[in-house]
Amino acid sequence: MDSRQTRAAWWGTVVLFLVHGLVVSTWISRIPAVQIKLHLNNFVLGLTLLSSAIGAMCAIPVAGNLVGKLGTKRVAVWASMGLCTCLVLPALAVNAATLAVALFIYGAWAAAMGVAMNSQAVEVENALKKPTMSRFHAMFSLGAMAGAAVGGVIAARGYGTVGHFAVSGAVNGLAILAIRGMLLETHDAHKSVDHRLPFSKMPRVLLALSAIAFCMFLSEGAMADWIALYMRQVLKAGQGTAAYGYSVFAGAMATMRLLGDIVTARLGSYRAVRNGSLLAAIGVIWALCVREPLWAMPGFGLAGCGFSIIVPLVFSAAGRVKGVSAGAGIATVSGIAYLAFIAGPPAIGFLSQVMTLRGALLVVVGCCLLSAVLSMEIKRQ
């Protein structure tokens, strides 16, 4: 494989991650508008968000099998186009039930695209023979930041969600079509995908890593799903300002992911995870203690910096657990972590009804502190 083809594939994969971030943040930035339009309380909204996680869980094994049979390129393009096409569905919902169906479809396509684009990223990284995964994930965060910022501007001007989602889906779909020829053609059906590890044989360190991943997935998902609503409902921000909160969070994550390799080299994995967890906890506490929307922004930024490199480091550590194959370790952590996407949205929604949304988001602080404690297992590895 020549270097020109590999570089083209690198840029094509960059676009995949950017598009994924743009599409996901387009939906996230307008959650408050959809909630108001459908007259949903936080608990009902949490249940509809749960359907997105269920759709993702259903799609992940299917997408993995298709990648093995058809190659990452074809599945990445198909899944990307599916996600761009179905983006408009949540805006067309007329009640909670139809929103749940729309989000199930959206979640399934989003997860399928995630599996395929990460598989393509691995192929590109192998072809380049040097680390580049962190930069790909930084591109996702940059896309998320940009999509949330654009969503904030559109929301502030009072534009509807149907037109916004339709245009975003069309533009991002055209970007995917433009780079489809740049991606690497891979065929890896011969590779084994059976990485199941019985719970009874799971080392203590792998349990700890899985728990950290669960905490981080729940926390990041909570921030993505509830930042705009927290800004709108609790801090009384306008729709545009509410959407900017997630943009700040995603932008901080993107910046730190670009610097992630440097930070890890200086601190080591254990201290990077521990310090990142504590920094995220401080950021969330800051955002929950202030009374003005603009003062919450630094808190969201600190949280984004703290969360940014923890999950990649945990996955890397899971692949080095003694006595466990890399595939089994990573698959175990991934499977447990994705359960957080199912548990998180309804849990936050229920707690916000029982107490307040500010009180419910203290769950994120608890997850960060637990992650900091469990990070000791990385040091012992």
C-alpha cells in the first residue's frame, strides 16, 4: 500500500469522525427545543433517550459482524449515510412514543457508524505504523463543538428543528459521499471476533477498569444529554446560550485529546486517569454551584478536559491485563461501559423528578470520584 493512499485514507477517516461529531451534536444542541415542542418532563425525556442507547446496543454486534464480512469501508459509508438520513426523524416526532422510535433508529445508525469508523481508524493506524487514534477522536470532539455552536446560533434565532436537522443531514451526507473513495478497502472476515470472558475468570484489575469505563460513559453521556437542559431549566439561559454549554465541553475535550499523548507521557496512565477524574469532578461541581449561565462555562470546560483521555487510557490498560488477551480485555470493558448508556439517561431523568436536575447531576461527581479511587488498579497493573 503506497503512502499516498494511506494519507488519503487518513484524511477520509478524519472526515468520518468530524461528521459523526457534527451529527450527534446537532441533535444534542436541540434537545431542549424538542422537549418543549412535545411537552415532555425530564423523566419521560430520559426514557426516550434510553431508546437511543438500546438501539445502539442492538446495532453494535450486527455492525461488528458486517465489518468482518464486508470490510470497514463499505459499512462506514453505509452507516454514515444512514445516520445522516435519519437525523431528521427526532424533529418529526409528534409525541414521546414516536420520539422513542426515532431515537432507537438514530442510536442504531450512530453506533454502527462508530464501530465502522473506529475499525477503519485501526486499519489506517496499522498502515501508518504510528499512533493516530487520539487525533481521530479529537476530530469527533471538534465536530461536536462545531455542531453544538451552530445549533446554538440557530436555536437563538428561533429556527425550527426540522429544517435544521434536514440541512445538517444533507450537508454531512454529501461530505461522506465526497470521501468514500479515500477510505481503505479491508476484508478481515478471517479474524476471530469471539472475545468473551467469563465473569468468574475476570481479574480484579479488569473489574476495576470496567467500573471506571462505566463511570466515564455514564458521566459523558449525562453531560451530553443534560447540559443544555440544565442551562435552560436551572440557570434560565436562552436556547442559544444553553446549546453553547455542550460546545464548550466538547471543545475542551477536543483540545486535550490532541494533547493526550503528551500528557500521558509526562504523568503516566495512573496519574492521568486519577487527575483527570478529579479535574472533571471539580468542573462539574463548579457548574452546579454557580447561578449564572456564563459562569457555568468554565466548569464545563474543566469537565471536558478531565474526561478527555480517561476512556482511551482505560481501554489501553484493558488490553495489557496479564493473563487476558487484548481482545477479551477490551471487549469486556466495552460491553460493561455501554451499559452506562442504558442506565444513565433514565436514572438522571428519574432523579431530576425526585429532587432537581442540579441534584441529579451530582451522580456525575460521584462517578468521577469513584473513578479516581479505582485508578489505583492501573498503578498496580
